[in-house]
Amino acid sequence: MREEFQADLTEVSRLLVTMAESVRAAMRKATTALLKADREAANAVIERDAEVDDIYRQVEAKVADTIARQAPVASDLRMVITALHISADLERMGDLAEHVAKTALRRHPSPAVPAELRPVFRQMAEVADRMADKITVVLASPNADLAAELEKDDDAMDDLERDLFKILLHDDWPYGAETAIDGALLGRFYERYADHAVNAGEQMIYLITGEPVQH
């Protein structure tokens, strides 16, 4: 019975790593679509989001099946429930990458963001990619210290979002309300992507240490 439980956990872990790799690739491609008005890249993100959703459903089904068959004790139950929380955060990260891609597609063939905003979005994308990479590594090889670094990365993302809003709200903003709204929403998508990476990291810290992260 114990061997079956460990096999179930190994399969869930594999699915989570696959999800993390997928949502990292999705945001990278969505950023390409955004900054280069790349319709093909945008469509690829939108089409592949269904794959992330499918893996999420696989995790849900595997967790439910494991609980039903194995009746895990408290410490083991923490493992499978934590996996469920992490998969939900990863699924949401995929959705947010899709939102970026859809914004790029809606504005095609024009770029969704003007040249003045592209440097800050490049930086936001770099932070998002770094965070997605870290959560992928942590899921593959649990490391509480690396997971804890995500909080500082999230602070950097928050700073970039504030920089973005300073540009959007400046008196000299020349592009009108619609472009400003797009910029604000896009900034929010990247910021929320980072937040969900932090959530997943905190779940891993809890799993590794047995202690919830205090704020």
C-alpha cells in the first residue's frame, strides 16, 4: 500500500513539473506576442492553454483517487492537498499568460503596447520567467530556501508595476485611455502571475518544513 502511495505522489509530482514548464513557456511566448505583435505566438499560447487545463484535471483526479484508495494519514494527506493547491496556482498562471496573448491578438497587427512601455514589460517578463523557473526547480527537487526567494522576486515585480503606473498616469501620456487601460491590465496579468508563483512556493515551503509561511 505504501509503495502505491509513493507511486501516486511521484506521478502527481511529474504532472506538476510538466504544468510549471508549460506555464513558463506560455508566458515567454505570450510576451513575444505582446512585444512583437506576433499573431502566431499568441495563437499558440491560446491553443496550448487547454493542455495545461487538462493536466490540472489529471492532478485533481489523481488526488481524489489517491485519497479514496489510500486513506492517507495526516502527514500524507498534507502532501496530496498541497499538490492540489499548487496545481490550481499553476493553472491560473497559464490563464494569465493566455490573457496576455489574447490582448496581443486583439490589437494585431498593431503592437498592444507602445514603445515607451516595452522596456518595463520586458523587465516584468524577465521576473516572471525567473519565478516560473524557480518554481519548476522546486517542484522537481524540493528546496525551501529557493522557494523563499520567490517573495523577493515578487517584490521586484510589484516595483515594476508601480513604475508602469507612473508612466500610464503621467500628464504627458499621449496614447489615450484605451491604450492606458490595456497597459494597466497587462501589468496586472504579470503581477498576478508572480503572485501565484509565490503561492505555489509557499505551499512547497509548508510541505517541506511543515510550517505555514508567516506574513
